[in-house]
Amino acid sequence: MPIDVAQALAAAPRTAGIAWGPEDVQLYHLGLGAGVPATDPDELRYTLESRLHVLPSFATVAGAGSPGVISGLSMPGVDVDLAHVLHGGQSVTLHRPIPVEGEAVATARIAAVYDKGKAAVLVLRTEVADGTGPLWTCDAQIFVRGEGGFGGDRGPSTRAEPPAGAPHRTVERTVREDQALLYRLSGDLNPLHADPEFAKLAGFDRPILHGLCTYGMTLKAVVDTVLGGDVARVRSYAARFAGVVYPGETLRVRLWREEGRVRVAVGAADRDDAPVLTDTVVEHT
């Protein structure tokens, strides 16, 4: 079997030094659509180095996302066809606010392997710490089609009951035509997000937006509309990727406020609110 569960779970973690600075943070924020209007004081928090703070989803690209999902798929015990791989979900837990500039060590390992019947799910956990202590923990849920059915643990259900009642707030965010081209400069250079011919080979009419770009745009919408622009209030953020977004489309972000958290659903407004992110929760102070 291409996935040797025992070997994958027992494999030694991989470590890598990562570093980032204000320019990396600004580029990431611009890739999420920040800076419109360019002189808006609320947007300058994301774009001007003298006022800069770091959106917590930056954790997914800090140090160009190394070690990242692709690295996880080359761990001992894991030998899969990348054509059968989907990034199914992502979570970030903050241990303290991310500094504008830093150096840290990222340690990645396969934390779990679940048997979903027709697919296996790998949980790639990356823990990042600097000289002061832990900074953040990221979990990427990686679906590998055709690799389930080995009799393993199905794992916890990631599906949550939808929020009750009408959303407390609905906002829309337009994806610029060039947004995937800008976002990919933060580290994910997959041609699926830039090359029309490659996108067609993958079964898409045209290049699609990075799922993690939608993920970051959604967190920014929550921070800006519910948390008063204060990124330090975010404690954790989790979402499941349910569909694609094309550059030029509009995201419709529905927000339900609950005690200590915001539940979110994101759809493509141009396609009858086709689901994009589901089971999405931002926990905050």
C-alpha cells in the first residue's frame, strides 16, 4: 500500500529554519486583496510597515510555507500520486501574536492517518517556535483519493451542524483578476493558479485561486468586521475547503457570532453561492 501508516506515524519529524520580514507580510496581505482603498487607515494596518500587524493566516506561508504540504507527502511511509491529492482543510492555532519580523524553527510530522473508505486523510502538523517559545501550530488535512479502505481509524468527524438562524453579518469580497498571480509569490507556485493550459489539463476552464488565499481573505473579513481589526484577538482558525474560486469572482462571507467564536460560511456569489469554505470557525478573545 502506498501509505504505510505505522511507518508514517513513527517517522522522525522534519525541521527547517524559517525567516520572514515586513516585506513578506506586506506581500501576503496584498495577495489577499488588502490595500483597497490604498489610503484607508484600516488597510494601512496591512500594508504600511510603520503600522504593520500580521494576519494570523500568514502562518500558512511564513518561510514560503516550508516545510509544507508537498514536503509532507514525501515523508517516510507516504508514496502517493499527487494527482490524487486534495488539500481538504486547514487550521492554525496561535500561541501568541506573530511578529512582523522573525526567525524560527518549523517542525513537521504526520500526526494522524485516517481511513475514510474511498480516501485516506493525512494530518500534517507543523509546529513553529522561536527563541522565546511556541508561536503557532498548523494542521493541514490532506485527502488522498483511492488510498482508504485499509481498516484504520476513521478519525473525528469534521462536519459540523450548520449555524442556526440568519447570519449576523454578510460581507462580500471581490477577487481581483490578478490576485492568484500575486498570491503565488508568497510561495505556492503551482501552475494551476497561473497557466491556462495547465488548468485545462487539471479539468478547470481557467486557473483557480489558491484555497489558502480564500482562507486568508476570509479571516481578514472576520477580523475587520467582527474583531475591530485586532489580529491579536484570534486564537485559532479552522476551515474545510469545499469548492474552487476563480479570479474575478466575488466571495460572499456569512458570519454568525457566538460566545468566544465566529462561525463562517463562504460561497461563490457569482455561482449561486456554491460552497467554498465550510465548517469554518474563528475562536477569539
